[in-house]
Amino acid sequence: MPPMPRTSPSPPPRWLVYLLRCGDGSLYTGITNDLDKRLKAHAAGKASRYTRSRLPVALAYSERQPDKSRALRREAAIKQLRRAEKEQLVAAGAAKPKKRVRAPRR
């Protein structure tokens, strides 16, 4: 019997914690392992009741986490911050280009 070809294991999903700036100026915090897909879902009003009524949304900040557990813990920690502290976090990450998310045209 010929040996089975070796396949490289698929890379583990990359978890991210992200902040969106909503149309009303508020900040929304969430986690995902597919940022582009999640941003499109927010823009379409399918990802969150909170952001659905506050469109358009723009990515304000994101940071990678090693696994889902740490992403959830970091999300909880960010949600406990005061608004001014969240704004400082956004400002500290401002050097990165941001994505503007728009609702799909119908």
C-alpha cells in the first residue's frame, strides 16, 4: 500500500476583537474569526440588533487574539472600559488603515 500523502493541517482560525464606530457615534465591540464577513453582515443589518439601527458602521479598531477564549475575555474587558478609554484605544490603533462598511445596494 502506498504511503498516504502528508497534508499540512489547516491553520487555526485567527480571532479578532474589533470596535465599530456607528452612525450615531457610539462604539460597538465584538469578536470574529472572519472580519470581512462580519463587517459585511453588520453593514447588511444582519450581525447585531445594536448596529442594525445605527448604520453606517466603520471599523475603528481591531486586535488579534490567539484563541476564542482570549478574544471573549478581551471583548469583556473592553466593554468594561469607559468611553474615553475606548477612544484612547481607538486612537492608539489609528495608524492602521480603516475599512468603511456600507450597506449593499438593492
